[in-house]
Amino acid sequence: MNDERRMAVLSAIVEDYVQTSEPVGSKALLDRHQLNVSAATVRNDMAALEDEGLIVAPHTSAGRIPTDAGYRLFVDRLQAIRPMSRGERAAITDFLEGADELDVVLDRTVRLLSSLTRQVAVVQYPSLTRSTVKHIELVPMNETRLMVVVIMGTGRVEQRIVPTTVDYTTQAGEEVLGRARTLVNAVTRERRLAEARTALKALHDGDVETEDALTAGVLEALEDALADERETKVTLAGTANLARSPQDFPMTLEPVLDALEQQVVLLKLLSVEAQGTAAGGRVAVRIGSENQVSGLQGTSLVTTAYGSEEEEVGAIGVLGPTRMDYPATIAQVRAVATYLSRIING
């Protein structure tokens, strides 16, 4: 069988099934697509595709639908990703513009991506272990307390209250605090969080000018931030979209919903699938039975990383039924990730 023609038939079946959710027969293929072959040839090609496990008949005397392997071959052979319309690109810019706080940015991002794809959108909060320290601010609260504010390059902010034995609200105290601020930022700025902690510890061990409680407090704030990394979370939107196509989950949605409630599971999926994808805008696609998570074998996950080529800080993607418009979804995930990266990088 001609490989190019086989792919044309498989692609036509995938496209029609995604659009109609109905099994596709040979007559429908000839009516809707310019295959330029006879009905007998199309039937022979479909029989060969079925023998290869790429399509299957859901019941007797029906048309054919793609299998997970069929979707995989279709995705792997995509010649071009469907370009987004000018309106879609404008919608992304308008919807995300003006968001400054990280929580607001990520909330808008998942709601936008869910709306574009009509799937469940998921985004991982920026990873602190892969983030750099942009600035550490020291703010006296009163005579005995100091606020340590750690500002990450991703826009994430960590705050800690540190007890001190020096009154930094006085003029002399402000001068000491200014010198401490300069020292702390000199050794931590533009370093990854773990590296900044190491550098600050060296400063703490050798510094004779700055109050021990102050450098120890900043060090504690960084260590607390690293400890909080274990609590790194994901945020999602569009779970209700799964119910729009009940035929895609003929048994029950419960296993999928259960998996979506487990943030550890989603975080692991996003982190593994999107690793190394930010450079070049690559998108990872995991289809159906390729998902090892119980309850998600009937879904597909389309993910990519966001951040920069030098520093991937998180992942973003969508989850939906295997009957998914892959070309459009890949383009939309890639585009939203690009805009999110621009916002995160300032």
C-alpha cells in the first residue's frame, strides 16, 4: 500500500472523527476529501490500516475510528501546525495584558487556554529550584522585627518575618541595614535559589559587620522557600469541558476527575512531559494508553514548558479526550506558553 496515500486516508479519518464524533466510512471519506482514488481502493486502505491497528470498528457494520496508535502516527506525521487566527492571537494578548501578580497571571492563563481549546487547561507554578533570585529586600517592621522579601525572576515573591536584636528603624539602623542589603544582593542576585542559599551561607559564616540574626534570617527565608518547593502547585480550569462530549467517556468521568484532583499527579505529568520543550517551542503529546496514570488512559495530554531557552521554570498544557483537534491544540498551547513566557520574563 502506498504510504503517502495511507497517511492521507488515516488523516482524513482522524479529521472527520474529531469533527463529527461519528465512525467514518469509505463513502464519507470520498464525499468529503479529495483522495482521487476509487471506493475500492479506499476500502482496501482502510482494511490495511485496521490490520495495522491504526483504526478500528467500534461495532459491527460501522465505520472506523482512530486507535491510540492511529492518533500517535497522525501526530508524529503532522506536516504543519494549524496557524492561529488574528482574532485568537489578539484575544491572547488582550486577556493576559495588564496582569502583574503571579496568581492573576496564571489564573488568566488557564482560563484563556481552556476557552481556546475547550479542554482542561493546566499550568504549573514556576519552580523555585529552577528560578533565579532577582532581589532581596529588607524592610524594618518595628524595633524587633524585620521583613525579608525574596523576589524571584519569575515574579514569585516569598516573605518572612525575622526577629532581630538591632533596631533598624533608627538612622544608624537604616545605615547598617542598607549595607546589609547591598551585601546580601551582591551574593544572591541572578543566582538560582539553591546557589543563592549557598552563597548567603558563606556570607553568614564570614561576615563580621552584619548582625548574625539578619543574615541568618535571610538564609532561613531562602531555606523556607526551598522547602515550600515541595508544595509547588498547579492550577487548572475548564474541567466542565469534559462533560461536553459524554460519548468520549462512555463509561464514567469519575476516574478522570479523581486524577485531576490529585495535584501531585498533574505536577508529575507536566514536569516529565514538558521537560526540555521550551527551547524551540516544542510541544509534547501523550495519547491515551501512553498515559501511565490510572484514570487517564482515555485522555490525551498536550504540554510544553514556559520560561526561556536558558531557564525553563514551569509547564503548561491541556488535557482532554483522545478525540482532540491536535493541530489546533498544539498551536494554541504553544502560543499561550509563548505569551506567558514573555510576561514571566518581564
